[in-house]
Amino acid sequence: MQQIPVSLLTLVAGALVTIVGIWVSQTHNLLPIQASEQAPLVDGFFNVMFAIAIALFLVVEGTILFFAINFRQRKGDNTDGPPIEGNVPLEIFWTAIPTIIVFALGIYSVDVYKQMGGFPSANPAIIETQNNSDSGSAIAATISEAPSISSDTAPFVNQKIGIKGSPLQQNQAAEVTVDVTGMQFAWIFNYPEDNITSGELHVPVGADVQLNIAATDVIHSFWVPQFRLKQDAIPGMATELRFVATRLGTYPIVCTELCGGYHGSMRSQVIVETPEEYQSWLQENRIAQQNNEKIIAVNSVELSPSEYLAAYSSDIGINSTTLAQIEK
């Protein structure tokens, strides 16, 4: 019986491995839903890497199993195996193939990064921020005093580092601009054109959105998994993130840079709405925040005992006279 040539078996095995790798990379459910124009670019790159990883896994593990079974010790065979010291062509092959793959993926990743607008400018904008090394102290601020980077960085918008959007978007002004400030341990979103400050990000679906990102204390990182976008917030340096949301819904905003003891709780959410719902939200907040400064965080160390207890007086059943006596 004539044996099948090894080259033919290798060709068939390679074709099967390729087919399985591509099929798995296109049918997996490892990534969250796509909710931005940038997400398909990132997912396409991920799927290519995943297909290559599956193919390499099958080749390596298949080879191990083949040799473990085919060259196992037979019953009654106590002889030594053939002394094989090396195989130069094989070593060149298994060095060249990974090298080619790495270079190809590198070129592909640069192209994806370029399409997203991720190359830094030559002169990044430097902004003034107040460093706060005491991570345990509370932050006192009013809504009207919430940190904003728009006034300091307006002349340098084109010099920030970060994801700047597609080349076409970079030549046009964004439809929605939001100043994002990261602090231990919260995100603050300021809409400079509407004088609105919020603890959550609202954007209209399909709109070109630009986030001007800054930090007041340590490095934070702004990440929305469904957008496939992440950008560091760096004290003293302006960064930006530009995107177009394509799917209605509410998605988590996560800080992915270890920023202190409560890093895990530094979360917010981005709400993608219809243009009508977004305009309604803006109008409601304009009215609510107009001439109405509300304290969002207070350093309790600076309060007197009566001031500190005033907020709880009704709950504990005491009046202002009693509070004054307590202070004395």
C-alpha cells in the first residue's frame, strides 16, 4: 500500500489549522458589544491576532501529541533513541515565521492606530493643575468650581496627545466637547458650551465627541470597554479622546490606572442617547444648575461640631439650640 506523502499531509494539516483558526476568531464571544466607530478597527486587529494564536496553539499542541504517541516507548524496547543534536533548517524556520508574524502585526497595529488618530503631536500642551499628594484628604469644591481644562487648553487643542479621531475628523471641530477631570476617586464631566457639570457622561448617538482629559492629583486612565478606547489622564498634561458613539445604551467608565486605595471604585458611566434625549438632558441641567452652586464634596475637618452635625440634626432629633450648646 502506497503511503501518503508527508508534504501532502503537511499541506492538509496546515489548511485545516488555518480554517479552524479563522472560524474560531470570527465566532468567539470574548469581546463586549461594539458601541463606537473605532470599535470595529480594534476588533479586526484582535481577531487577526486571535486567529494566529489559535493556529499556533493547534500546531504546537498537535506536534506534541503526535510525537508523544508516535514515538512513545514500545513494550519490550529498552534501546536508546537516535542521537539528534539539531536541525539548522528547522531552527531557521521556527525563528523566521514568528519574526514575520510580529513585524506584520506591528505594521497592522500602526495602521489601526493611525486610523483612530492616535499619533502624538510634536508639542503636547502643558496645563496647570494643583497636585494633591494627600490621597486621604477630602476635596472641597462647588459645581461652578469643578476643575475644567477648556480655558487653559483652548489654544492648544491640536497639540494634545491622545486619540484624535480619523484624519477627516481632525480637520473639523467636534460637535460635542466635554472637559473630563480625573481625581481620587471620581470623574467630573464639564460641558463648557452649556456651563454644565455632571458625574456621568452624556453624548448623542452618531455625534463627533471630543473629550479634553486632565487629572488633578495622580495618573488615572479613562476606559470604556464597549468603545474599545482608553486614554490616560496625566497631571500637568492635556490629553484627548475623540470618538463617535454608534449604539444607544449605558456603558461603564472604568479607571484602569492604579490610583490609590479606592481605585476599584473609581467608576462612572457614559449614556448614549438620541439627539432629542440629549438636548432634553442639557436643557434640564441648564435650568437646575443656573445660579445654583451646590457643594459636591466638603472637607469635614474644617467644620465646627455644630456645622458638621447640622445635616444630621433632624435624624437624631436635636435642634439648633442644642447644637450651639454642644459647640460650647
